[in-house]
Amino acid sequence: WEKSRMRALLLYNQMKSAGKLGTPKPDVAASGVRGVMFDDEDQAWVARWHEAGVCRYRFYPVAEHGFEEAYRLAVNERTSRMEEMHKFMFQRTRFKSGRKPLGTSRT
């Protein structure tokens, strides 16, 4: 046990002296919302999400909506798409003989 502890401490000290130790950073984009970014080339806020393995985008140009409004629209688009994709759905879609659908009262 002491031998492995010494190896771990030696590795830790080597990593520390090489400057390779750091603190993990939170998973936050530069915009403050994951999946929302500003495109400098198009001067637009972009909302990004995935649907069935396909990457989808929606652009909100600053010239059309204004900077703050375009940002708000992009954030709303991203959050609504995430809520839509991650909402709870019952797995049973067909009913066998005499079974009541899930969620109905049994009393």
C-alpha cells in the first residue's frame, strides 16, 4: 500500500511541477447558455440542437431583431427544443385486452 501511495504522490508532484494540474471548469459556453453562440460572420445569434442524430441550427440576425432580442430568441429556441426532446413519454402505446391506458384512475 505504501509503495503505491508513494508512486501516486510522485506522479502528483511531477504533474504539479509541470503545470498540468488545474481545476475543472463548468460546462458553460461563452454566451452563457450551452448550444447558443454568436456568429461573427453572419452577425447573428445561433441556436444549435440535435434531432435524431442530425445537427439543427436556427439563426437570429442582429440586424433584424436587435442584439438582446436575437439572443433571447436563440436561448428560447434552444431551451424549448431541449424540453421537447427530453419530455417524459409513456412507453406503452397499444393496449392488450381489457387493460386500461396508463395514467387512468383505477378506483
